[in-house]
Amino acid sequence: MDKGKFITIEGGDGAGKSTQIPFVEQLIRSRGHKLQVTREPGGTELGEQLREILLNFSAGKMCDDTELMLMFAARKQHLYEVITPALEAGVWVLCDRFTDATYAYQGGGRGIDASRIEVLEDWVQQGLQPDLTLLLDVPVEIGLGRTGKRGEVSDRFEQQQVCFKELVRESYLDRTRRFSHRIKRIDAAQKVDAVQIRIVEEFNAFADNVT
Ligand SMILES: Nc1ncnc2c1ncn2[C@@H]1O[C@H](COP(=O)(O)OP(=O)(O)OP(=O)(O)O)[C@@H](O)[C@H]1O
Ligand SMILES: [Mg+2]
């Protein structure tokens, strides 16, 4: 049996990831694939508890390395419990954020050296990479405007300064240039339906190649 494909959606806060996940889900299912939809940090019971700490811990400062290691701890559990078994069983996996987000937020945003992130990436993923990553790219101000309107209490990352978010965006764009075979940039400042037209283009180009 063929392995499932691993697709991730990335982008800064308010880029539209959660909005577009059901659309991508339907594209994958319409080609007859079984699908597991999940998210990071989280996706398992333990991972969701770590997510709560990562997003909302407020009793003092969390050291940047602690944050990095908690991200990868949640990721290891996610791979072990959900992602790897699904892919092995031929099920496609669609994940809201993955390791590109770690390079963007903990690397670009917090300033942790990429070489140190790579050590954990190799350890935890043992070579596994997404087959396709859709980067929803928006200028920081637009993302901020959208999350502001959403009206939820902001988390530890959303509370960061604009310069942090600019660094996150730059890191994502830098990775898009370096891993252009896998990461596809989509201009997510456009209207929802225009974003979807680009998603269909990139998804079809990928899916026509692998199926
Ligand atoms: N293309 C778009 N144009 C205008 N508004 C949008 C667009 N896409 C999403 N939105 C709105 O912007 C807000 C943020 O979108 P969404 O929650 O999907 O972003 P996200 O990338 O999942 O954010 P987060 O990183 O915080 O999870 C929502 O209120 C959503 O309805
Ligand atoms: Mg979201």
C-alpha cells in the first residue's frame, strides 16, 4: 500500500490557516484519499496539554530553549501517536503548522540558531518532512487586523511585538526560497476565494504528480 502524503499549512497569526483547512480537506477527500486533520502544537492529549502551556503560560518567563524543547516534545508525541501511524496506513495527514513554524517563531522570532533547531528536528523526525507545505503569507499588519477582529484573548505569540512578527514572516519567506520544491507561497492578503484559487493550483500541481 502507498504511504499517505503529509501536507502542512503555515503562516503567521491571522493568515487564514484555520479558515482554509476545511477547504484543503475537501480537496484531498475529493480525490478519494482518507485523511487525518490535525494541528500543532497539539494533536494528541499530551500535546494539547503542552499547547496550553506553550500558548498561555503566564507565571514568569519561559526560557527560549524550554519553549523550543516543549514544541519538539509535543511534536514527537504527535508523530508517534498520530502522524506516522496514519501515513503508514496510507492515510493523508493535513496539519495546521509543523516544524517550519518552529524555525519561524523559535528561530526567527526568538533568535534561536537554526543549527540547534536542526539537531532536534533530526532527532524527533528522523528525516520525515512534509510532502507539501502551503505558506499563507500576509503582511504583519493585515494578520494583526484579522486576529484583532476575531476578538479572542491573545496568546503568548500573538502578544509579541510587530518586529517579532516581521522576523517570523521573513523566516517563513526565507525557507520558502530554500525549500521551493516543497513550500509554496500563497498571497493570503487576497480575498478568501482568491486564496482558494491559488490553493487549488498548488494542490493540483502536487497531487497530479503523486497520484
Ligand atoms: N482571505 C481573508 N480575507 C479576510 N479575512 C480573512 C481571510 N482569511 C481569514 N480571514 C479572517 O481572519 C481571521 C483570522 O483567520 P484564521 O483564524 O483562519 O487565521 P489563522 O491563520 O488560523 O490564525 P492563527 O495563527 O491565529 O491560528 C478570521 O476571523 C477569518 O475569518
Ligand atoms: Mg488558526
